[in-house]
Amino acid sequence: MDDLRSLWRVQPRERPDLDAIDPDADDGAPKKKSRLEDASEELVERLADLQSRLWAERRRSLLLVLQALDAGGKDGTIRKVFTGINPQGVSVHAFKAPTEEELEHDFLWRVHHHTPRAGEIAVFNRSHYEDVLVVRVDELVPETVWRPRYESIRGFEQTLVDGGTSIVKVFLHISADEQADRFRDRLEEPDKRWKFSTGDLEVRKKWDHYQEAYSDALGETSTAASPWYVVPANDKKYRNWAVLQILVATLEEMDPRFPEPEAGLDDIVIV
Ligand code: AMP
Ligand code: MG
């Protein structure tokens, strides 16, 4: 398989200009929609195979950090990308506004607890990055508090990498128009209404502030060992395919192996 990760990777410490990245881009993908779906199906199978090896090997782990604005597609990505996987080896954690107890600790305290154990894939639906995003935009703490967090995050993630965790961080990049369409959908479709929160409209007004905060955060914390990827995400099928590409390429590079079976198994007869 071609390793397409460089299409979306944010170079270490290089601030991406999100305005210059087209959320409708479909670079690298098969042009026909049906081919794109076939390709994703194949990748789902490959992911399942790689995950079973990772789980059996039980030495290393993978962390997927998913960040996006509201209606950016975090939930849908998780549902589609991990559809073929043995649930025993995967954990998903959604980070909400911190509880009182969480606020009484450092910002990484609640996150560290949910990092993957050996053999596991962990998915963060939002993450410690909220502490340099919403926290910055809404001025929940002063800049003297949030800015040094980039450094803390780099150190924290390096600690995970040193402990055998590979990290993949994905920003799902949608346009303001696409977000508006998805909000309208949520309002109109009865089984999506529960997802709509009037608070999301307040957040939408701060669109430019968020783009700014994301650009800074991605640039400050994309490292060789813990890279960010900006995935154009207006088209859901392209988005799923791209995230699958990134995960499969990362796991293929890790190359997890089934453990050696015990010696002498060939001579065993089960009676
Ligand atoms: P949702 O992902 O739609 O369930 O919303 C979760 C909400 O929690 C979002 O509005 C986030 O901005 C918010 N949130 C997550 N982490 C933090 C944090 N560290 N500080 C403040 N708000 C947060
Ligand atoms: Mg929401």
C-alpha cells in the first residue's frame, strides 16, 4: 500500500494555514465514489487484522486523538472507521467540560488515565487539546496559563511514545458552510435533534477564533513522534477513507506480530 500520510501531515512545528487547506479536497482518493467505498472496506479489514496482531502482541499501543469543531464528524468517524474491530481491544473516551474534581487537578490528569494499555487502541473524542482551544477562545484561563501547555503537551506525548504508544492526531477540517448544513440537518431530522445544542451556535460565532487557536495548537504540537494530520472532512466518505489510510499506514509501520507459539505444539494430539 502507498503511504499517503504526507498528504495530510503537519510538518513538525510548522503552523498550518487552515484557510489555505480546502475542506472539500479529495487528494489521493479514487475518483469514483463506489471505488472510494470499496477502498475503505478493504482498509477496514486491514485495520482489523493489524489490531488483532497488536492485541496479541500486547507490547505496544496506539492512541488516536480526534479533534474538530461541532458537527465536524468525530462521532461518525469513530463509528465508521472502527466498525470491523474486536471491541475488546479498543477504548473510546469522549472528553466533556471538566468536572469539579478534574478542575482541581492539572489539565493532563484526567487524560492520562485513559491512554491505551499495551495491546490497545484508544480513541479520544476531544482531548487535552481542548485545554488550549475552548479554554483559550473562551478565556477560561489567562494566556500565561494556556500558552505553556503546548510545552506540557509535547512532553506528555513524548512520555507516552517512550512507553510504547504510537500517537496519531487528526483534525477534521470542515467549512463554515458545511457546519451550517449539518446544524440544519440536526434541527430537521428527528433522530438527530438530540445532538443539537443551542450553545453550539455561540461557539459558531467564534469560528475565526477557533481556526486561529487550531492553527497555533497544531503547529506547536506536531512532532515527528506525535504528528497532526489535517483531514479535509466536508465529504464524509473521503474523511473516513483518509483516517483509515493514516491508521493503517501507522500500524503497518509498527508491524505488530503474533507472539511465538509455545514449542512442541506440532506433537500435541487432543484426545
Ligand atoms: P460534545 O463533544 O458535543 O459532547 O461537547 C463537549 C463539550 O465539552 C464541548 O463544548 C467542549 O468544548 C467541552 N469541553 C471539553 N473539554 C473541555 C475543557 N477542557 N474545558 C472546557 N470545556 C471543555
Ligand atoms: Mg456537540
